[in-house]
Amino acid sequence: MNVLERTDSGLYCRAADAWIDPSRPVSRALITHAHADHARPGCGEYWAVDVSEGVLRQRLGRDIHLHCMPYRQEFWLNQACLSFHSAGHVLGSAQIRVMVEDQVWVVTGDYKRCPDPSCEPFEVVPCDVLITEATFGLPIYAWAPGTLVATQIRDWWHGDRERPSLLFCYSFGKAQRLLAELNAIGVDEEVLLHGAVETVTRHYREAGVAMTSSRPVSELPRKDSLAGRLILAPPSAHRSAWMRRFRSPQTAFASGWMAVRGARRRRGYERGFVLSDHADWQGLVQTVLHSGAKTVYVTHGQSDVLARFLRERHGLDAQPLDQLI
Amino acid sequence: MNAFAALIEELDQSTGTKRKIDLIADHLQQADAHDAAWTVLLLMGERRKRLITGRRLREILQQASAMPDWLFDDCQSHVGDSAETLSLLWPQLRNDIPAQIHNPEVAFWIDQLSSAPPMHWWMETLLPAIAAMEPNEQTNAVLTIWESLPDERLFLFNKLLTGGFRIGVARGLVVKAIAAGFNLEEALVLERLMTPWAASERWFQSLTAINSEERANRGPVPYPFFLASPLKQESIDAGPASEWWVENKWDGIRGQLIQRGSGTYLWSRGEELINEQFPELIDMAAAIPEDTVLDGEVICWAETEPQPRPFSDLQRRLGRKTVGRKLRLECPVSFVAYDLLEHNGDDLRSTSLQQRLRQLDELHQRIGEKPSGWRCRLSSGQQLGHWDQLDQLRAQAVERGAEGVMLKHLKSPYLSGRKRGYWWKHKRDPMTLDAVLIYAQAGRGRRANLFTDYTFALWGQPQEPSSNPQLVTFAKAYSGLNDSEILELDRWIRSHTQERFGPTRSVAPELVFEIGFEGIQTSKRHKCGLAVRFPRILRWRHDRTAESANTIVDAQTLCDQLANRGEAS
């Protein structure tokens, strides 16, 4: 009997009568992290990591029925013993460990292996069966340390004081990591934020993450040219009406996808900084090997590629997740 | 080499045209002339001999790293460029590859590399030397150079070695940059670029030399062609119709016929000398006075026939090195003259079209008296009386076997390149069919990892009366969708993939697109028995289901109609 099974609503644990990151409303949801494709509104009750509470409630509603658990603390739902373990993806992101009888399954959710000053590092959780993501599951993806990328960003920003520097990045996770990485390399100049970035950043400050000072760009007078300032904004703001207030800005995008030239040019940004909150190829392969799992299911992105590589090179029983019954 | 690498990196990080022009102009002013010549050649996308194929380069990395073939394939179809894929993979794989034991010759090159040699040394000495090596030595050399280069240089090195070098800089932009950097007229730069290119100091110096007024005999060198843009109604409405000249737009190839004391030269728009393929036109040119240059259309057209043959007849000649007697008889050729650029040594390009046409008319009459003079035809045109006539004239032109009309301002000088305002082309509406999307393949460059190369099918006859009709491949098309449609379609393709064959995917036959094309003819080479010219997507037919798409029989009917129109008139 499998500990987890695939249903129309997502991964289901029969022993706990609970779904992991369900794709539609269910009675009980276990949430790996608060990104919109993992945490959806409308469920009866939610179980998640305590530090993710602020962002979760902001996104799913103040009055959701939410059970908060610290990392590593075991709790029982019916016949299943569950615990959350840090995934190193964003603030409060977790892998979920599910033990039923003597079988241990781990769902990684989204994760990364390189250090990130804005959230807890990834924890290796030994298991029998691992369900891993593979967003960047190709060997062309290999990340440089965040401090190095932060230095490139600072040099780009300080290299043109005549114009505003618009840096696009995901508003939850990447933006705060950038503020923390900049802080870590000694930048103490105030950074300006798009409204969508600002609302999430508040929760990071409450959680005590050390970041450079920041302010919503909307607080500055409209006639301010913003020359020489760094502004963080979500990709959806690129070429939007909001962008019109900046006079001929230099633009860049911070994302793992920027590793490939065509991907950057297609999006029309001048610069691409390669910074990801997902594991790179080595990170994915090492995580699988370290977990000791003999059976691996791969989901998101390059699931066929990673599964085949694990089978052929490492002799593991690895399949894309859609092969799980 | 460092300066060139820096230029490429900065160009890559700029999106504005103005900024790119400034960067190139600055670089060319400061660079050594020999290196600058190479920069111009590379930026203009001048085709060089391929030194090492992308496949060979990949083989070198693969043999050294034991990375499986399929994984390479997946990476490459994701990145869309083999040189870039290798540059991204090398930093990952280098630790698994044993350090190279340098053989003495390779060690010599590496030693040279450490002294920051100039760009022309890379292009003329190092890269050809690597290309000429024995396989083992070559592997050793490439791996050693990869080891010694910083990661950010790998891409450039691989690109230069594999020959293809397109980095998103248009030719026109380089011309503007040369003009700006050396204070020259763009037209003059274009004209100088018509001389054979060479990666030498002298060539670059003559390209950028200050303009000395006197223009020596150009010899066999053609003038830069003046190109027309597709007509936009709003762009002409302003002026009176009578200022415009309308003539047939023939479906041949653009040519410039030059008569000098030193010989006769027929150039195609692609700047290729095509004397050998059209010897009859060279004979005919004997009737043209010395130092005279005609602009016109090379087309298959028999002496006694009222209208030209289809483009496919011309194609039969273009593929040949020489044209035999049989082909000369089967595909008789004419030159339809429509402009006179130089006459008896006078450069007429700055005079008005009206003036040039008058002189062309006189010249044509004199040529016509000679034995093979019929091969030089005059493009019959007329002054436009009223704007309302335009569409009717176009319809008549199509009846006469033209692909539409040209609209030229009677006062227009003969400019160079594509300059808007004076010359417009107004082609017939394309033929269209609704076809079903059945395969998709990822694009390259800017379209890497996006499914942008599409294959479309029409409904064929059922194999047996009782069986269902089958979709038969009809045409491939790459252009016509806007960026948001491309993204939407890409997502759809990923979620409706049925099978994968390497980089190609077959998709559920559900989506219908209106495909436009310029011509259609029978073909033995194509599965459906028909070949189309310039197929492109006109629109996504959200309102249609696959069942309602057109059939091969419909396409056949179009083909027959086209053929009949040719014979009837």
C-alpha cells in the first residue's frame, strides 16, 4: 500500500486523510510553502510551518483555519506521523515527511541547496521514497553563490547613476532574498519596492530577517526622477502602466531562467542575473542521493530527464510523478 | 580579443538601437584596423568557412565526459544553440574530465594565448590551426583551451569556432555605426560594402576612408539596390495620385545588369554574379552602350508569349553552374528593365524617376532593334490617375501573371537600401487554406525552448472508401503569430503532446490556422504532392475545429486554377 497516492486534487495521504499542496479545495491541506501554485484558498483546514503564517494568511485570508507547526516537530493525523523540515526555498518553506507504519515518504516541495540569508537552510531527510521537484532538471543549470550574484547586481546598479535601475524578480522569496543578499555584502543604501513586493517584505521583517532598508516607491513624490535608485518589482510590472513613471530605466531580471541567453532576450530585459530559489542539477541529484531513497518520483519541469538520469546513472527506481498510481 | 569580447557582451546587454550603434562606432574607432575588419565581418554575419561543426565540438565534450547522448539532446533543444549548450555544460563537466596532458604543439598555442594576442591572431592563426588538426590532437587542443578560458569566454570561443555568428545585430545597424563613427554617408558605406570583403587592414581603411568626391569607375561592382516596402494605405494618402507611377511587380529575381569596357556583369540582389546561369542576357547586353547600368527583373519569359512563366522555371536555372541548350530552350529568359542607374558613364541616381524612365525608354528602343533585343523588356507602367484605380490595376496585373504592382514616386531619386516613402510594393492577397497543426519543434536563438516551428496538415483522401480521412503534411510555417500567441500556443503544445521524436513533438490534431502563401505547384518531393511558396500563418482560427479544415483536394484545385490562369491568357 502506498503512503501517498495521486488524485485529481493532488497528492493524497489516506492514512492521514490529508492532501499535500492540493490543487483544489479539500477538507485538510498540508502546505509546503505559500507560493500560489502550492497554497490555494478554500480548504477546510491547513497545516503549515509557523514562520509561514504571516504570508499564508495574507494570501489565503485572515480567517483560514490554520494549524502552525515548528520545523521538525512530529504530529499525528489519524494513522500517519507527520513533520515539516526546512526546504531552503523561501521563508517558511518545508519538505513534508510522512511516516505510516515503517514506511517513510518525503515530499520536497520546492527547494534549493545553496545558502540563502533570508531563510533556513535545507535539511536532508532520510526516507524510503522521495518525491522531488525538477524545475531546473538539466545539467546546463548550475548556480553561482548568492553573494557573487549580489555583487554583480550592485555593480550594475552603481554603474549607472544617471538612470533608475529596475530589477524584476518574483515578489515573494526572490525579492527578499535579494535584499538579504545585498545586506550581506554590505550594501546599506535604501532600496525601493513595488507594492506587491512591499506587502510580503513586511512579513520577512517581522520574522527578523536581516535585509537592507527598503521603502515602497509609492511613498516618494511623483516628480522624483529616481535616478540612481534600485527598484524591485514583479515581472508582471514589466512594460506595464506602472513602469511609465521611470524615465528610461535600465532593466534586469533575476531568475534561474536567465542562464540561457535566448530566454533572456525573448523577455526583453537588458540584463539577466542568474539567481534561483530552486535546486540546480547537482543540487537535485545530490539531494536524491543523500536522502537514501531507493524509489524516487519526479515532478515539475524536467521530470522525464531527471528520472531517466537517476535510473541509468544511479540505478534508482525513479519515475516521473505521473507514473504513481 | 578582449575588446571584441567586451563589445559582444555589451551589445548582448543592450536593447536600444541607438546604444548599439554607439557601442559599435566607439569600438571600431579605437580598434586596430585589422581587428576592426574582423569585427565588421563577424557583426555583418559574413559567412565564413565552418571551422569545426557544432557536432564535432559536442563529440569532443561527450567523449571526454561520458555524458549520455540523450541528455545532450535534451539540453540542446532547451538552449537552442549548440555552442551555447557546450559553454553551459563545460563548467559542470570539467571536474569529471582528467586534466589534459598537453602535447607539445598544443602547449605552444596555449603559451601564445597567455599573452593576450589580438583578435586577428585568433581568427587567422589559432582557429584555423585547430580546425586543421588530427582528431586526437584537436580534442586535446579544444579541451585545453576550454580549461584555460574563463567561463564567460567559452560562448564566444565556441561560436567563433563553429562558424555561425549571429548575435542579434542587424546589418543595417552596423552600416549606421560605420557611418556614424567615421563621418560618412550611409549610402557611401553601403556602396563600399559592395566591393569584395576581406578581413584586412586595407579593406577596413578603404571602407572608412574620408569621402573624396570623385568617383572612380566602379568596374564590375553593382550599386546598392533600392528596396521597396509593403504598401501601407496611410503612408500614401497625403499626396496627389498623379505623382505616382504604377508598374507590374514581376515574380522573378531582382538583377542589376552592368555593361563596362571590361565586360558584362549580371548581379542578383544577394550580390551574387549570375552570368553563368543566364548567358542569353549577357549576349543581349552587347546592344547596351558601355558604362551603363540597368536595374530590373530576371524572369523566364518566351519571345512570343504574352506573359512570363512561373517562378519554378527560373528555379531550374538558378541551381545550375552552367545552363545547357535544353534548359535554354525550355526556360527562355528575359530581363524586364525598370530603372536606369548609369548611362554612358553618368550616375543618374540623384535624378528623378521620371527623368530616368525617359532615358530608359530611349535606350530600350535602341536595344530592341538588335537581334536578341526582345530579351530586354520594358516594364510597362502608367501614371496613376486616381487612388481608386490602384486595386483595379493590381487585379489586372495579377491577370497578366504579375504578383501585384509597384508604386513609385515620379520624383524619387534612386536611394540605397530599404528607405520608406518613395517606393512601395502592393502584392496580391496571398492564397489561403485552413490547416491543422500536427507537429511542433523548438526554435533557435530568441525562440529557444519555445515551440515555434510548426507543421500543418490538410485532410487527404481516405485510403479505402470505408476508412476515415487522414491528415497529410502540407506545409511548415514559422512566422505570423505575435509573442503572446506564441506563448499561449507553446503552453498548449506542451500539454497536448502525443509523441516525441527527438526535438519534434506530435500534438493532438485540434488547432486550425489560416495559412497564407504566394504560390502553389505540384511537387514530387512533398508527401501531399504540392509545394507552396512563402507559407506563413495569417491567423489562429479559434472559431474552427479540425474537421472543418481544408482538404488536399482544395489545395489541388487552387493549384489547377493557378495553372489554368497561366494557359488561358
